[in-house]
Amino acid sequence: MKKKLFRIAAIPGSLSVLLKGQLAYMNRHFEVVAVASPGPQHQVLQQQEGISSLEVHINRRISPFKDITSLLTLYQLFKKEKPFIIHSITPKAGLLSMLAGWLAGVPVRMHTFTGLVFPTQKGPMKQLLIFLDKIICLCATNIYPEGKGVKQDLINYGITKKNLKIIGHGNVNGIDLNHFDPEHYSDEMKSNLREQLHIKPDDFVWLFVGRVAKDKGISELVGAFKEIQKYKVPSKLLLVGPYEKDLDPVAQEIEKEIEENKAIISVGWQKDVRPYFAISNVFAFPSYREGFPNVLLQAGAMGKFAIVTDINGSNEIIASGVNGTIIPPQDTAQLIKAMNDCLSRRELFQGNNSLYRQKIAERYKNELVWSEQLKEYNRLVSQYLDRQK
């Protein structure tokens, strides 16, 4: 009989999107169950991955009363369902499920740090977040940083003395190269979309995909683009993603600039981002912090050069001067310089570069990441059973 594997996140979308395809793959070897807060993505998980899912309220923000209630619910769930492995991927889900799993005696308790919030925080909040991450590591049997940068931060801040293992080359799910393929988009399709967005044939298109939020470097990107507009090359800035108005809003003047600048096109959240990669020239991603950004894998798979900041994840995917440019975070002047360098060599960015796609395929193809993760699950199961003999 297959052993139970619970994959846990605060919201179901984190599982259905971040682990798309992987849960179905693992379900061939384990009885996979998704655990997350209520939401329509539970149905997506059941239909897309062919697995069962359970609803447990997990508040993303710190809320003592709600968190204690969630902790007790998870504890009762684990005692009843008796999973052999629980594996969490988001901070609050990690805290509550690792603690509940420890109390319930779940044999294998795994947490993957997809990114760390505390390095960019200050004062009491930073110390609180460090403390909570230490609790996660204390209660987990196994800890997995998503990339080298996250691993180094965990070490530098003394979060845990446990072994820290990166699965494969990093990233939690890899990239579906059959899905993210520029060959899906003909010149006619690209021309039609550009026309719909009022992008002229000779416009140089800068693309950003992600949350329109302060910590994604939107202020620097908009500021740099305003300077770039002064140059002779006609440009458009295309923003694909929702505003993060509750947790990390951009300044009002930046939001106003986005709304009023006719050369900035904001299309909000899009179910399919591939067409926007297809019509762009360069991908700009000046984020302040990341774990291991999937969007850079997508950009590379679509053959796009990327301007990124020197932060965890981004500096592991991008090799400066090869498939992108790396600049310091929160540095508008350096972003302007990098964008200007692209404009001065714009003939290099008129199509899709197969080299960028090849670099992603060699390290982050879905099947490579999944097979390495499965090896780790099987290793831990064997290791536990051997100890019981």
C-alpha cells in the first residue's frame, strides 16, 4: 500500500501553480494529499493532479488566535490520517504543520524554504521572523533551501544546525519546456497581440511578470523606464501581474505614473503569461528578494534576456553577460544603465535566443526536478524504516 504524502501550503494556489504536474507524478508512488486553506483551487488540484485535497484555514499573517486554532486542526488531522510524510512550502504553513506534525509524531517532516522574508526586515519584526523560522527547523526532520542563496542565509543567521539539502540544482518544480516554448507563437499571433495592446511594430518592449509590489522593484523599474523614454528608441513597459495593495503596496505616485503614462501597459493578472513573453524584447526583474523565481525560468524557456538584481535565486539562474545582466538591488541608476545597454544592442533582442532556453533545459526541466525530489522521498522512507528494524 502506498504511503501517505501530505503537501501543505497556506493557500491552495501555491500548490496548484508552484507544484503543477509534480503532485500527479508523485501520486504514482505515494498517496498524495494537498492541504491548504479553502479556495476554488482545491477543485483545480483534484482535477489537474488527480489527488484528494483537504481544507484547513491557514492565515498568511500572524494571528495568534487563528494560528492556534489552525495548529489544533492540523494536529487532529495528522493523528486521524496518519501521513508518513508531510512536506510544506510556505512560511506559515511550514510553522504550523511542522509543529503539529512533531506533536502528532509524523515520521518524516519536511519543509522547503522557497524564500526568506527576515533578511529584508528590521527591528522586532526581523527577530520574530528569525525565531519562527528556527521553530520550523526545530520541528522538521529535514530542511530544504530552494537554492544556494537561501541556504547561505539560513547558515549565516544561525537558523538551524541541521543538514541543509538543495534538491537538484534548486527550484521546487522546474519548468515545463513543452508549455513554455516560443514556437507556439507565430508572427501573426504576436502581431495581433501587440496591436491589441497598442504596441507599435518598432516599439522595444520591456516586460515584467509578477506582483506589482514594492519589494519586486516596481518603483525602480518605473523610474528607470521614465528615463529610458527620453532616448530615441521608442519603448513600452508591459506589466503583467496583480497589484499587492494589502501586504506590500507601491507608492501612490508610482501607481499614478503607471495609470497615466501611456507607454506603460498594465494588464493585471493573466492565466497565461506566455504570449506576453513572446511579444517582449527583454525581461526586467529588479526584485529585492526571492527564493528561486519561477518567472526567470519561464523567461529563459521563452528565449528572453533578463535584467535581474543580485539576490538569491536570480543570481543562480542568470549568468551575467550570458543570458542576462545582474545589477545591485534598489539601484535605479544601474537599472537605467543596463536598460540603455540593451537599447544600444537592440538588434540582439529582436527574436528568441535558443541559448537561453538551452541553459534552462539543462538544469531545470520538470522531469529532472521531479525525479530528484522522488529520490529524496524514497531515501527518507528507507532511512526511517531501517531505523525501526
